[in-house]
Amino acid sequence: MDLGLEGNSALVTASSSGLGRASAKALAEAGANVAICARGEEQLEDAKAEIEEAGDGAGRSSTLPSATGTRPTTCS
């Protein structure tokens, strides 16, 4: 089924395991460029490799650094 995602970009949070990882993989399989992030760096790198493979090895995945231990800031 063509979802019309070829070439579009997607950000998937909590993507090192479970539903986030499965969602990121499905988006890559549909042709989207996927940015993933999570707290566990090692699991995130494993997920990146799996997602890139799902996207035909076309480099459709990139990881974003996590913000572990930071507090939200307020805007004035």
C-alpha cells in the first residue's frame, strides 16, 4: 500500500524499542526519512541500523541526541 510518504520526513520519539521502533521502521519502509531519539544510546544505535536496513539501506534514519537529565525551560 502506497501511503504517499516517499521523501517526506518524520520524527519518532521513544524509538529505541516497542511501538516507537516499529513505527519508525514502518515509516522507513514506506520511504520516509526518519529521525529517531530515545534515552538509551546503545539501543538507539541498534534501532538505527534496523531502520536503515528497512529503508533499503538508503540512509533513511538519523539519531538525535537525547536530553536526559535536563529540565524544560519556560519562554517569556
